[in-house]
Amino acid sequence: MWSVTDMPDLTGRVAVVTGASAGIGFATAKALGERGAQVVLAVRDPARGAEAAARIAGSTAIVRLDLAALESVRAAAAEITDRHPRIDLLVNNAAAWSARRAETRDGFELQLGVNHLGHFAFTGLVLGRMLSAPGSRVVTVSSVSHRGGRLDLADLPMRADYRHGAAYARSKLANLLFAFELHRRLRAAGASTASLAAHPGGAWTGLFRGANPRLLVNTVGRLVTQSAARGAWAILRAATDPTAKGGEYYGPRGIGELKGSPKLVRATAAAQDETAARQLWVESERLTGVTFP
């Protein structure tokens, strides 16, 4: 069974991790740094990013990235591509969860705007630096909750019937549709860059601060969740395992894919719908104004 001890040496590689100041993102960045990667922490709060960087071995850099604002996405991508002529790994990890309906600065429903549209734009803006790096990878982090996701392109704002669980599941379904469509487009272009997806299982992190922690952590949570460090294993395997291939999806091997060492897992039929993926791609380009090289 795969574990972080199976990660190869990453000396000389540049890895960008979004949402790297805490939780799964921090655990991912820390493990990559311990293997010698130069890690760029793309974070909303640079002060928290600096605190995280101080706990990561090796070379780190901090870039402010607010995925809820396309202006910030463009500025962060420009700063990273100016500093780094090549990027070997991009981990699209940051996520938003909101019990109440909210919008990004650009007017998108918050969870879809941050979790999918922000990452879509950011990936498109830095991808040029990845295409020139042999063996580079984009890893997009989804969730087991994608299984309940339903994507209605005619109702992306979700103004009439907002339900936070449905909105989050929809955003995680969008993550997989994006990851798989990016894989198909990279393959069609003959690029060496690979697009993979992963999910952390039932890792309990600060993402769900609005939920009832006493109920979830003290009862069900202890049975179905694992630490952020263990939750990062599936992401790290997708990012570094030499045998992993574009289009693959990794998650924990335990019951319900909630805990355990990472293995190849299967996404729902909705996540593998190529027509829906193409339609989402076109709409994402229109909404963000970002097209891919």
C-alpha cells in the first residue's frame, strides 16, 4: 500500500499549492518540501502563509491568491510565472464552503466561484510554464461529495434555490469535470503535462468551520475522518507517483473512500460526462475570460 515514504526525490522541482496555509494544502506542501521541492504557497492570507512556510523544510515562497477575485487570480499567476520559468506541479487544493449563499467579487456563487472557476482561471494562466516542463502535473482536489453533485449550466448563480450542501457537491463535481477535460485536451495536443484528480476522503479540516463541530467531531466524525496529513496522501500520490497517469483519480481505499492509504478510485458517471465537461469548459472560459494555451 502506498504511503508518503514512497514519494520520490523532488529536488529541483517547483510545486505550486493553493490553500497551503492550513489543512490538506499545508500537509501537501510540507510533504513536497520534505522531498526537496521548491514550494510556492498560493494563499489568501500572506501572514498565515508565512507561518506555514516557517514549518516547511526547504525552499518556499508565498504568493497572495484570492480565488474569489479574478483580479487576484491574474495578479498571482503573473507573479508566479514571472518568478518561475518552469512549474512542475500545480495542486488545485483551496476550497470554500459556506452555509449561506454568498458571491465572489465577480458575482459568482461563492463555492463554485472559488472551488472551480478560480482554479480554472489560475490553471489556464500558469499552464504555459508547465507545458515546457517535462512530466509536469496538474492535480485538482475533489471530494467524495461530488457523488451528490448536479450541474445545471442554466442556473450557475443558484439564486432561487440555494442549498449549501448541493452547492458544495456541485463545485466538487465541476472539479472532476475540469480535471478530466483538461486531461483530454492535453492528450489531444500531445503535451507531456498530465491532469489528474484526487480527494482526501473524510479528512476533518477548518474548511467546515460553519458546521456543528461537537456533533461531527465527537460522534460520527471520529469514525469516518482522518487527519489532514493522512488526507493529503491521495493528493501526494497523484502528484508524485511515477506510475500515476493523466486522467486518473485517487482517494482512500477504506469503506466509502473515507479513510486509508490511497488507491485508484472511480468517479461517478456524471463526472465522466464528456459533453457536460465541454459545455462547462466553454462557460468557464466565458465567465472568467481565460482561455488555455
